[in-house]
Amino acid sequence: MNQTKHCWQNYVDYYKCTTAKGEDFRPCKQFYHSFRSLCPKAWTDRWDGQREAGNFPVHLDK
């Protein structure tokens, strides 16, 4: 089964959660563990770079 959508959604949900609640907010960790197990590292590395450069395609503060 293709897990691309689940990978993407968990990545976005993790960063939305930590932006809203902080990195120590325990429920955010579930999103983290999910995207780490579903997503290829090359994808998350690229998305991390986009977030840091300010050109990630999703507003994580909304």
C-alpha cells in the first residue's frame, strides 16, 4: 500500500503540533514516530531544508 500521503500528513501534523504546543508536548511525538517510520529520509531532509529556507508549501502555524 502506498504510504506517501500518510508520510506527508504525519510530517505536516508533527510540525503544526510542535509549532502550536512546543516540542515537549507529548502527543506530538506520535506524529514524529509515524513520519520517521513511513518517510524516506531523503524526503524529510528536503522538507526540513524547505522549512528552514522559508519555502515549505504548507503554513505550519495555522
